[in-house]
Amino acid sequence: MPYPDEKNLTKSFSYSSYGITDVGNARKYNEDSMLEMPEAGIWIVADGMGGHDAGDVASQMIVNTFKKIRAGLSLSNYIDTIEDIFITINNKLINKARLIDKENGETKRTAIIGSTVAMMLAYDIYCAYFWVGDSRLYRLRDDELRQMTTDHSHVEEYVAWGLMTREEAAVHPHGNVITRAVGVTPNFFLDMDIQEMKKGDRYLLCSDGLTKHIKDFEFHEMLLKGTTETVCKEMIALTLERGAGDNVTAIVIDID
């Protein structure tokens, strides 16, 4: 995709954020991982899949790899580097799963070591965001909440095709069945987009452990008030109060 003109970019914004990841009320292990790295303008929520020693390995591989990314690149190089990193991680996870199958004497792939991911990159006046699976990025701007990402899931496809309403999708029994993740297929495809940021924007990155228990209108109400820390803690507390049947992760980011 064409990148914005970088010749006239100026450092217009500063960033503040707060994030929490919690095992929830039902799981023994936390397969979610998160990364807050405002000095590089990077925030990540990764929701691992495959069970203990698999899902947590996948999500941690994503986070640990991006901890090493070098800041100060041009926006176009930054985006290219991020895409290359995800492709490399995808291949590593697939190879890791193949080794497990080989050790178990499997003739076809049965092990899954994968992760959904939502990532935000703030660069000067621009926000580039990347996602795969059903981890999400929301933006609150001028009192309006918008989901910036589109879930890679069967129910999202049904909604797009007009086979069910958004309300029906929210309670569908296969609502957690995703169609894409890091580490699942060699034909990996990462979605991304770029938008201009605005002073006063507030972003929410989260795993589906949060969106299973909190509706968008509730996100809207909570994001309108309080510090990033206060809002993030309120969201996690509400999720735990409502059952938290999955690991749950949230990062709230303010553009100042």
C-alpha cells in the first residue's frame, strides 16, 4: 500500500498507556501476552492458542521478538520490518509444531502453536495497526467509539454475507472460531491499515477475553472518563466479576 509522505512529518504527540493481563477465573495458565513500548510507539496484545506450553509460547514469542525492534526507522521501513517479523514468527511456530508431531510419530500436523494479535504503531502523526484473528483495536475520538479492526472469524463472515445480524453473532456458539492466526498456516496474511491520529484520541487494544464480557457501548462509557490506569483496571475488574472464562488482556493508550 502507498505510504504517507514522510518528508514533512513532525513529532506532534506524546503517548501514555497502561496495560493489564490476567489469567481469568477459569484457566490455569495465561496464554495472553502484551507489550507496552511507548518509546518505540508500539503496543501489542497477543492471545495464544494451543494450550499451556503452546499458546503461551506463541504469544510470548511475538512479544519478545518485538521487544528487540529498533526505533528510529522511517515509517515505511518500520511497517516493512513489522510485516517481515510476523512472517518469520509464523514460520518458526509452524516448524515448532512439526517437530512436536514428529516426536509424537504423527503423520499429519496435529499440534497447533498459534496466536491472534492486535498491534498498534504510533509514528509521528500516524497510527499504523496490524491484526490477525479476533484480538481488537478500538479508537475513541470526539466522543465516538470505532472498532478499527475486523475479526477474522466465521461469525464475522456470516455478518458480512448478511446471514446473521451483529446481535446474533454476539451470542453465536461458534463466535470464538477464528479463521486466521499467526502460526496456523504457511499462507500467512496480516491485515493492516494507517490512519492519522488526533490529539485526545484514546485507543483500546484487547484480547477476546475482554470482548466476550463487555459490550461496545460499555467500552464507550468507560473510555470516556478516567486515566488509562483507572479505565484499564475497571475493564479487567468488570470482566472478572462477569466470569472471565478466558484469559483477558487490555491496554489503554492516550494520544496527548
